[in-house]
Amino acid sequence: MKTMNVIPALFLALIFVCLSGAPSFASEPVANASDNLQKMIKSSIKYPENALKNACAGTVDLVFTVNEDGQLNIEEIWSDNKELSDCLKKQLATICCKGIKTLPNQHYALTVTFKLV
């Protein structure tokens, strides 16, 4: 009979420990492939010289995939400035992401903002 009273108490204690986050052992979050991919791409993009000369600024949003060779395939691109989107397409064609693990047929979204300071 005492065992029957202990089981609900242990069950409630187990639920409390699980919900409180006590068993969490992670010291810092691990960056996923998407974060590494976006950081690598953004660090490779340069402000287009023609856009600087013409004082062009704007935002380019795109959706892309990465093929087996690490090349980016742009699926969709939106921009308020055609010159910036065209220059970004040319730059992305030269980037190789072969060292970064990506999922096959995974679509990635990226926003690049070009602004003059």
C-alpha cells in the first residue's frame, strides 16, 4: 500500500525535473549548417563597385539550394534594385560551399542588405 503512494510522488518529481530544465548539459548552442552557410556566403559578398559609383543601396532576398559540387543554385530572387540583384547573382556564381555540410534538396533563404554609410 505504501508503494502505491510513492509511485505518484516519484512520477510528479520526475515531471518537475524534466520541465525545469535541470537535466540540460549543453554549455553553448551548436551552430547548424544553415548558420555556417549564411556566414560564409555573407563574408564572401562585396559591395558592387558600379553600385558604389552610382550610390545604389537596397536589399536582395533570395532562395537557393546547394548542389553536390557546392555551387549555389538560385531558385528565386527579389530586390528593389535590379543592378544589386544582378551583381549579387554574379558573385554567388563564384562561391563554392563544398566544405559545408548541407542537406540535399534543402532550400535556404538569405537576405543581403547593401547600404551606403
